[in-house]
Amino acid sequence: LSTATRITRATVIVVTAGSHHDTPNGGYLDAATAAPLHPVARQALLAALDEGWADPERLYTAARRARQLLDAATAATAQALSVREDEITFCASGTDAAHRAVAGALRAERTGAIVHSAIEHSAVLAAAAAHEAAGGAGSVVVGVDRHGRVDLDAFTTAVRGRAVGLAALISASHEVGTVQPVEAAARVCARVGVPLYVDAAASVGHRPVPEGWSILTASARKWGGPPGVGVLAVRTGTRFDPGEPAPGPVNIPAIVAAAASLRATVAESAAESARLGTLIATVRDAVASTIPDVEVVGDPQDRLPHIVTFSCLYVEGEALVAALDRHGFAVSSGSACANRTEQPSHVLAAMGALTHGNIRVSLHPGVGERDVERFLRVLPGVVAGLRAETGVAGL
Amino acid sequence: VNVEVLDCRGQRCPLPIIAIARRMPELPVGTVLRVVCDDEAAALDIPAWCRMRGQEYLGTAQNPDLEGSGHAAGSYKPGITAKSYDIRKIG
């Protein structure tokens, strides 16, 4: 077969699989990795590709047009995050923003260690490790409880320790959804003069931005914006050295699309969070009651509305992902075999949760009730089928 | 205490957990099952399995003592990364 024929055939299969769903992305249940593009983002992106391609630093008409678009996008983003426009820097991704956040704060502190929860995003852990590798102080890792909520007493003790330059606490777990006590942690940090960095990528657009932080990052693809836009917000007065290189000429069309979709997502978030929260509650209950030997993890109440994680005993996470994909459902897994690093999820590990047979389901506006119902009809058979294959049913 | 050894070296999760689940019903209550593993996920999944199945997780050791009664003499080749995990059957 020629490549073109293969691609055409693959496309036909994909289209057929998608037709079972309420919307074209109804079977896509991995919004916590990257949400499908919000319709507003698509419109804004196309318009800004025509209007905002020039370099905003130049002095001619096309440059001024690009500058105006960037300024408007910055203002909209600042308003949605409740920060000042001059506190915002657009970055190449959420990961890039996280690295700049940690490096910028610790560069300003020079000798300081970083205190962080055991369930930070890997980008934050990598940034902390990079700081240590470059001769900086090490990390103090604070554990979490069975639901994945940081131990606030241990966090407080660690932040009060000697030579702490930065504290980091994720707003809510991107893997299990548990909301973190950010505002309480911020009060602790404020009392001892340690800046608090909050990675809010998982929660922006789903919950209000918490208060009291010094540095915050987010990622547009998590809220329905395009990939390749990270946001770094540094509160005025925070000791912060951005260092070199600066993010450089930014992708204005993508930023415009990110800002437009952020505004739309925040405007819709009250209603949408209630809808998704109900669907996730249904999934939690149904998984626990229809699948034997399953552990649903994360806080059942104080959680992000759109995420649920569970682990099925005696099943490979990778096999589950593949089997669900054959049924037209996209999910992610924290199991070692399903990850490029071949390491089990450090979040599940910190919680003491089962790491094999793990699946994370995360919803977005394009997932309807019927999609979730179909997922819940398919899932028990998929798990039972995999268990039967390896002869572990009833163990 | 009767110690039984279960050699799961070279197995990736969930295989060691499946091996434990298969072996456990054959053992009398009070037996310690010493699981030898070189898969990192086992360090997390063995305690989790014990919690889910109501068995007692006793802890882990870096240099496994393989003198349990179920161990066939001479079959064990020292592995650098292998650890042992002890589970007491309590029900």
C-alpha cells in the first residue's frame, strides 16, 4: 500500500470510531493532558493568523496591529487570572513556564532550598532537580495523605526550616484531582517570607484561582487553548530573577487563541464544572460498583470536577489504554508500563495507591452524558476481558 | 515463623502481584511470604495489595535472606537490584 492509501484507510477507521460519540471528541477522555481546542480558540487563532503575524516590537502598521492583539490577549489573561497585566509572561508551554518559575525564584534567592509536595507535576520536579544539579540547594519533599492532599503540618515545618528560598504547591493534583490547601499554605509562607509558587495548570478554567501566591503558572492546552502557550505570573514585589534567555518573540496567534478560550472557559466554568462534576461522580460510583477489585483514588469531594483516577488489580495499565483505544476512548495511565520513563506515577506512589492497572479519565466540554454512559458500559467488559486473558479473574 | 520464598525477579508489575495472589491461598495462616522482586513498582504495589486484601505487610529488605522453606537450594543467583518484601498471611 502507498502511504497515502494507508493514511486514507486509517482516517476512515478513526471517523467510524468517532461516530459513536455525541461530539467528534466525545471519546477523548484525556483533557487533563490536553483539552480539544475550544471553538472560540479556533476562531481567534484563524483571525489572529491573518492579523497578528508581524513582530510586535517593530514600528510599522502591521507590527502595531500585532502589538494591539498581544496587549488585548495579555489584558484578557490577566483579568481571568486576577493579576496585573505587567505580572504576566507568555512562555513556550506550561513546562517552560514551570521551569522559569522555579529557576527565576531560586536564582533570586541564590542559596535557598525548594520545599515542594511529593505530587508536583514532573516539570516542577525536573526544575527543582536542575537547580540542585547546577549547584543550588536541594529539595525538601513533603508527603501527602491517602487522598493525595499535602500534609500541611509537615509543609509548615519544612517552610519554616533554614534557608528555604521557595515553596511549591500544585493547585490540585493533575493526576488524581485532589484540591490542595493552597491558601493555607500561602498564609504559612507569607508569615516566614518565603514565596509560594503554585502550578495551577490542572485547575485554571475549572476552579477559581486561589489567592496568596507569589508565582503562578498555567498551560493553555489544559483549558482548551492551543498547545505551545504557557503563562507565568509573578506578583509585583516577589524576589524574582527571570534570567536569560527571555522567552523571545512570542506566538501571538496562539496567545490570542489562548486568551480568548480562557475568557470563554472561565465564563462557562460554573455551569460546566457542575456538569462535569456530576459526570465524574457517576463514573466514580459506577467504577466502584461494577468492576471487581478496583481502587478509585483521590478525594471524592474536594477534587477537580473533571478528573477521576482508578486502578484495577492484576491488569496492565498499558493494556487497558490500548483496549479502550480500540473502543474509541482515549485515557491516560500512571502505570509504569504505560509511561515513556517506565516509572510508575510518583503521585500514585506518594499516595500509597496501587500503580498497576491505572487509568485517569478527564473530561472536557465535548464529552456528553451518552459518551460517559457508553464508556461505563464498555469498561467492565474490557477489564474482565484482560483479566480472563491472563487467567487472573477471581484471584 | 514459617517463611516461604517467592522469586519474582525479572517480572514486571502486575506479574509479581498476580504470583502473590496465586500463592497466598496455599499457605497456612501465620506464614510469611518473602517476595523477591527487581521491579520498582512492586515496592508500591505489594503494600497496596496487602491493604486491599487485608494481609499484613511487614516491610522490605535490600539484601534478601532466601533461607525460607519454600526456596530450592542453589536456584537463587544474587541480583544487585533485587529486594525482598515480607507479607504475613493473617486471614
